[in-house]
Amino acid sequence: MQNLSPFLISSIFVLAVVILCFAKPNAGRIFLGFFFLIMALGVNGSFTFGNPQAYLDYANGALIPIYRTLTVSIISLSPFLFGLLVMAFEISMAVLLLNKGKFVKLGLLGTMLFLAGMAPLDWLQLPWLGLIVGEIYLFRQDFDRSFLDMIWPNSQKGASNA
């Protein structure tokens, strides 16, 4: 039962985010943008700067043998550099999600691929595949305002008059 708890918590969290994406698409994509930013700085930042070897330990537990071999061979080149690249990727995707137009779609595609790539690493990663359902729905939406446009609505007017 103790091992089910993180799986259950992840599943409930993912379900709530998917519901948010369907109910309030703009809020959903902004939430995902900040979520990926927090994951990059918090989770991957602590791995990268605290214990980069943890990436290799994690990859060694991958569920699919060929995936395990591939990830271990890549990460073992430099776990620290791998961590920096993961952080840079997640931060880039977060910035894209918080942008507007086609940038959001690019961020959604990138994060969907990221989630799919994480899934074979551990059973605990499987619930996160559910976020892809919400992201597919978001992909079908148009986002004509960035997060910055929303919090500083007059910033565009000032920029065009300068």
C-alpha cells in the first residue's frame, strides 16, 4: 500500500490538471508552463547540482531493457551535463507554453515528447502520460496572448509607441 501512495497522488494530480486543461484551457497551459519551470529548477536542479549521479541510478531502473541501455549510455557520458540539458529543455518548454500562438504549440509538442520519454523509466512515471490528454486538447486551442500580455496588458501599446 505504501508504494501505491505516490502513484495514486500522481494520478490524482494529473487528473486535476487534465480537468483544468479542458475546463479552462488558458489557465491549464499557464499552469503547465509554471509546472515545467518548477520541475526544471526544483527537481532537476536539485539532481543536477546536488547529485547528478541520481540520473544514472534512475536510468538503470528503466522498465524496458533497450531503453535502459540507451539512457544509461547517454547519461553516463556526463550526468551533470545531462542534467543541465534537461533543465534547459524544461525551461525552454515552459517559456514556450507561457508565450502565445505557435510558440505554445511547440511547447506542447515538446512537453508531450518529454512525458512520453520519461514514462519507460519507472512505474511511477506512467500516470504522467495522462497529461498528454490535456495537452492534446490544448494543442487544438489558439492562444493569442502570452502570460506577460495578461499580467501587463498595456506593455504591447508602450512597445509599439516607442
